Amino acid sequence: MRIDVVTIFPEYLAPARLSLLGKAQSAGLISVQVHDLREHATDRHNTVDDTPYGGGPGMVMMAEPWGLALDAIADQAKTAGVRPRLVVPTPSGRVFNQAVASELAQVEHLVFACGRYEGIDSRVLLAAEADFDVDEISIGDYVLAGGEVAALVIIEATTRLVAGVLGNEESVADDSFAPGRMEKLVEGPVFTKPSQWRDLEVPDVVLSGDHAAIARWRRDEALRRTATRRPELIEHTPAEQFDSTDQELLAALGWREDQGRWIR
């Protein structure tokens, strides 16, 4: 997978060289190239923003530097015979989740356009449709100072799903929200050595060696945690996807079945 990131703060992408993503680059599984938008500015001051037409607060990122930056990436992609996907982090985009990460993990070439200020001149994305599959994505209903942090979130969630990046591929299937799981539950508590720490002990069942009992305990705890922290995930899951033990636990937590769904 090739990833290009266009930003006015290239140093913001330094974490992309660390941890699993850094190892994946060293192994040749992923290539991450960061481009400074100001290198495509057309004046001696390296200007990339201006006041908005129609008035209003803030500044808007100018079309020409963005057009030149994306043209350069598009030309390289054409030489390679690839049509990239242009990912634009924005609160107005489709909501990012594990399914979207899995979708992006199948794309050969991703390009991230990290906006700042009041955003990028809208004509940039219209023009980019000639060379890119444009995909506006939101990581949540809040506003950041720029798209760099959002790009890092999307890149990390996506690249860990690329074959060979994780040391244990089974970790992907066991993730919270992993596609293919019948229901979406957040993960329960996890523990490691020592078994006692600050007068807190690991639950006996986890130390029992009874794998069936451990699996049941983990599912029960995941269900408890989901019911408390993300109840909408339970409400949106068809009732038949919960087994009889699940249903007993939900009932004990104050939930009830209604028209094929569990509600509170």
C-alpha cells in the first residue's frame, strides 16, 4: 500500500514512522510519503490561504497550491497505472468506523488532504475527481484544528488491517467492531502478570485454564461493558444474535426484549 499525505505541517506526521506502521514501512509492506503543501505555493511568501469570498471569519486554503500538489501525486499514480483514493478528513464526511477501515485497507494507493483553517477551496475536490476517487471522512462529531490528527487515526486503523502488518493476524478478527462478528461488542477487561497488584487480583476464572469458562467470562464482561458504555450497539443488534446466557445477563442488567431487539 502507498500512502501520500499533503499538509502544511509535515512534522505532524512523525508518528507515522513509529510502532507497527514504522515496522511495516521497514518491511516494505507500506510506503508513507509526506508532502509540504507550501512547496507548491506560487508566491515568495509561500502563501496557502486567503480570506473567504462572501465574508465570514477565518481563512480558506487556496485552490492553486492544492491543485499543484495533487497534480504531482496524480501524475506519479498514472505512471504506476493506479487510480488513488483521495481521503479528506472533515466533520462533514461519512463517519469512520472499522468497516470503513477494512474498506480502505483494500485500496492500493491512499492520498490524504489535510485541511486547516476553514477548509480547502471546494473547487479542489471537484477538480480532483478527474484523477482520484474522492472520499470525505469524519472521525467524529467535533472539530479539530486541522486534518493531520484525523489522518493519523485513519491511517493507523487502516494499515493494521493490511496483510502482514500485525504479528498475530487473529488479533484483527478479535477486535471490537471487527467486520464479520455477529454483534458489535466492546472488548472486556484484560490482564497480565503479576496476578496480584496493589491488592487487586486477576479474577480466578482467568487463571483457571478452563478455556470455555474463560471465553464465557470474557463475553459476559464485554456484554456488561457494552451495555453500560455503548448501549446503542446492543439496541441495534437483532435479539437472536444473543445466546440464552447473553439474554439472561441482559435481563439481569435491566434490559428487555421488544419486537426482536433488546431495549432498556
